[in-house]
Amino acid sequence: MRAPDSYLESGGARLRFRDEGEGEALVFIHGWTLDLEMWDAQAAEFGRSMRVIRFDRRGHGLSGGRPGYERDEHDLEALLDHLHVPRAVLVGMSQGARTALTFALRLPQRVAGLVLDGAPDFSGAISRDEQLPLEHYRGLARTGGLEAFRDAWREHPLMQLHSGDRSATELLARSLGRYQGLDLLDPAAAEQPALDARALGRLPVPVLIVNGERDPDDRLAASSWLAGNLPRAERACVAGAGHLPNLDNPREYAEELRKFLQRQTRAAA
């Protein structure tokens, strides 16, 4: 049975979240223009043996508030505090990978493991607009409205599904339809800062870096940079999948995640 929506007030924002299952906590953090429902298959899979927590980041899904990278990180901390979760495995997808990684760098004692799925460039070698043509999308949204933006964004390589699964396609469309565009239309939206490779080199947390086999080249390069700077990193490639491997190939995605969790359990024992 699917967990009902719950809400948390955090720093002036009302955040939607779901909390289901029992056991070790596994927290899923979605990417840009998406929301917690992108993790439905994973919640059903892992909710049988773990406590699965997921939330809509500010300005996404049914959450309000002014979006921001730093705010996302503190919202995650507030949610874990609210749910009395001292330590969790974090799974961050794309833009959500930044939230997971910066949280782990600040509070490593609260992170049992870290999964970075399709992470963007954190080295500073690629500007944010090179990774995503945000100024172009802002212009579309301002002149043609959010539907004009959505029409263009759904054609971007990062939004392509390769499996042909109808339910995944419909889920993706519903999620994009809920995107409010608050960060896209905010003229004060900050450029995401690069991360210090030296700080990454001191991170004591085990990390799984995931990409779809057909993830764009810049995302594969970003993952290689992370793997070269994180001391406890390993990599996984999901066959036949693009930038959304949990939707393209949920069975293999779950298997890679399960193997990582089992390895960490054995190491802790």
C-alpha cells in the first residue's frame, strides 16, 4: 500500500514527503523538474525491507518555497530530524546528487552510504549553462509560459527514455507537469559553485556512482571526475538506460543499489 503524502514546514517552505517501511533509512532525492514520484518503483521495491523516505525539493512537485541549492541541503537535514533518522543512505539523482553530496560533506556522520546518479559537473570545468541551456529555457518560459519551456525541455537528451515503457513515460509527463518553474524564473538564481576536490578526498562515506549506459558524455565525464576524487567510490552502469536509469531499467537499477547496500552491510559487520 502506497504511503500517503505528508508535509513538513522547513525554513518558510511547505515540503511534501513520503515515509514508508521499516529498517535502515534510504532517502531518495529527485532531479530538476521532477519530484518524489519518480521513485515509485524503488519505493515499492525497497520499502519491503527498508525505511524509504523521499521528498519534493522546493519549487518541485507539491512543495513550495524559494528554491536553492543550500536550502535543499538544509531541508534534507530538517526532514531527517523531523523523522528522527540519525543516519541514512542517500540516493541523489542529477541535481539531487548535489544535495546528497554537499550534505554528506557537511554531516558525514549522518550518511551511511551515498549514491550519486547521473551527477552534473562539480569540477567547475563546465558552466551550468553549458550543461543546460538555462538562459534559453528562461526566455521560453518568460515569453511563452511554462508550457513552452516544458515542450522544449522534454526533447532534451537528459529527459529521454529508451525503454519504451508506457507507464514510465506517463509518470515522467505527470512529474514535469507539476514543475512550477520557480527556480527557472528567479532572476537571482545562483550559479552552482564548484566543489573542492580536496574536500571530496576526505569524505569517509562509501559512494556508488551510477550512470545509464546512454547518459550524455558530459555526465559520464562528471562521474569519472567524481570517481577520481572520492576515496571510497565505485561505479555502476545501467544497461540500455539514459539519464533516467531508475525509469528506463528499474530492475537493474534496483539490483545495483541492492548490491551496494549489501556490500556496505558486510563491511560494517
